[in-house]
Amino acid sequence: MICIHELTKDYGCYKGIFDISFSLQQGEIVAFLGPNGSGKTTTIRHLMGFIKADHGKVKILDMDCFTQAKEISQYLGYLPGEIAFIEDMKGIDFIRFIAEMRGIKDFLRIDELIEYFELDAKQYIKKMSKGMKQKVGLVIAFMKDVPIYILDEPTSGLDPLMQNKFVEYIQKLKKEGKTILMSSHIFEEVENTCDRIVVIKEGRIIADELIMNIKNKRKKHYEIIFVNEIDALQFSKKYECILNKNKVSLFYNDVNELIQELHQYKIDELLIRSQSIEEIFLQYYGG
């Protein structure tokens, strides 16, 4: 459905994207992750046909994204990271304006989306909050029933309740077999919607993994509170951990080995949890 092969756009001074390659199959939802300035939006703009590559191929449905952008747009729903609005229009008028440009005559789906995302579409856009403007963007992205959606930071500015509704809507589209490429900084959102993650850093792909495989790699996180600081210090010298007075925090896989080691110390409290998906993602970022 989407194929990026050795995509390069060099802006000089080590800025740009370099030899980017990954693809999406039908029905696959892929999270495109990376720190700000890593090249996510530049890659997405190539997919939308806004930028011509220095090198490599970018195709959607086997059509060239730059030379056949008009044909591709019929099969695509898009939400940019920064939406350009006509501020003096009401939300509903702007939505209908875009719908007419896209050749949409039946507004039933649009009305359903406005109700679902609880959008006050009769407000003038210039009076809308950031979250309300983002809802306008979501309605426009999903207004047409198409096989592919490309979403750049789709829940930016939305409150937690609306973020959950967005996740539910993506899960609905997933059941319908839609293909979705989505950049996001909200790791819980990624975990609950995506099949795969592709991580970009400094313009290069550094990871491409199934979410299931990432979950299987999770380590256990231990927070051990010792009765005294001397024991905490002695224990901390044997492990890669964080020491804070009489509290030690660490990731470790072998619970039996760790408990055997702790047997010789006086422990006040032991807390155990699985490593979060966010913590694993941050390792890719270098955090």
C-alpha cells in the first residue's frame, strides 16, 4: 500500500533524511516515531507529493507520490502536523469547503464525525481552541472513506477523553482493513492502535519492529526500599541501578536471582512492575 525505498533529501549540514526504507501492507497500522526534527514530517511530505526526493522512490498503491499526487489523493486521508485554516470561516463552512474540493456530496459521514468528536462546528475557527481546531482536522482527514490514512500528530491538543475516542476510532478503522501511517509522541496511543513501529533519528531509520516483539522484550522494573542506606549502597555496587538514599531502582530479568541476592539484606518494601512501552521507546531515542 505504501512503499518507501532509499528515500533521501539532503538539506546540507547533516539535515534531512537519508536512505529511508520501509513499507506498509494492507490493513497494517504503523507508528512513525522519533524526536522532534528527526525527519518524520519531511518523510510524510514526500508521501503527500509536496517534496521531490533527491534520491529513492516513494509510492502509494504503486503510483509515484510526486508525479501522481493528484491520482493518489483520491485514495488518501491526510492530517498534517500543522493545519492551515481559513480563520474567518466557521468550522462547518471550512469542512464543507474542503469536502466540495474533494468531490464529496454526501455529508452523512461528516455529520457522524462531528458528533463523534464532539466538535462545535458552528464556531468561527479563529475563536476555537487548539483542541477544537484539531477536531476539525480529524473530521477532514476521515471525511472520505478511503483505504489509506496518513496522520501527523493526530491527537495534538486533545484532552485525554478525546484521545481515547480517537484510539477507539482507529481501532474501528483497523477492523475495516484500513492502512494507517501515524506519527505520535503518545506511547499509550501507539501501543493500543499500532501493529508496528518505525523509529527515525537524525534522518535515519534506527528501528522497525512489531509491537508484539517489543512487548515480549519488556524487562521487570524493581524498586527496592532498604531498611538502611548502608545496605542500599552495598547492593547498588553490584548492579546497574539508580540509588537514592535507601531506595534502589533497576531493571532486571531474573527474579529468582535477584531475590536470592536480596535475602542477605533487610528490606522494608519491594515493588515490581513490567517495563512500560514508553521506557522501551525512549531507549531507541537515546533516553
